[in-house]
Amino acid sequence: KDSIAGKVIIRFAVQPDGSTSDIGIIRGLRQDLNQECIKVITEMPKWKPGKQRGSAVRVRFTLPVVFRLQN
């Protein structure tokens, strides 16, 4: 509707139990798009945690979310 396109860079951590935490925007577009990215990460099902020496560990992720217009 507003012809907004671009990329939001979001960071978060996956905890040993698979939940996400420490969610933040590194580079945003607009407040409403940034909040939607945070909402999506918050509501995701649990991830498979990272493992180090056989034990589940906390892992940080940086994820680009691209908003693209369709013709």
C-alpha cells in the first residue's frame, strides 16, 4: 500500500531450551515493519539449540528480512 521495500536486519539468541531471546533490530526500515519482524521471531516455534561438546548452548543469530514488492 505504501510502496515500502527493503531489508530489516534483526538479531536474536537461541537459548539451550530452543526459545528465542535478546531480540533487537540492527538496521530497520519503518517502526511498523521493525515491530512485525520482532513479532515473528517472538512467536516462532522453538528452534533446535546449538551444541558444543554434546551440550546445548546459547547461539546468536543475525537474520535479514527482505520486504519486496510484487508487480
